Amino acid sequence: MSTEAKPERVKRLHYENGRIYFSRQTERAFFFVLTVLMLLLGVVEGSKIFGG
């Protein structure tokens, strides 16, 4: 049997004292998704698909 301790799983979100804390990886993924969404909205707006 192995006596090595398993590494603790890092929480992506942590709520404490009325604040929400994110892991660095979660924050990067969140802003990446927002960036891609803004890019897609810009392409749609620029192509004037919806009568703009």
C-alpha cells in the first residue's frame, strides 16, 4: 500500500465572507469565453446580418 497523500483538489470557486474567490485557471477561462463572445458579436454586427 502506498502511504503517499493524494493532492488536494483545487476549488474553482470559493465563497467566504460575502465574497467569491476564483482560481486563476477559472478566471482565465471565464475571460477567454467573454473575449470569444465579444469577437463573435463584433463579426455579426460588422456583417450587418440583422439589418444594421
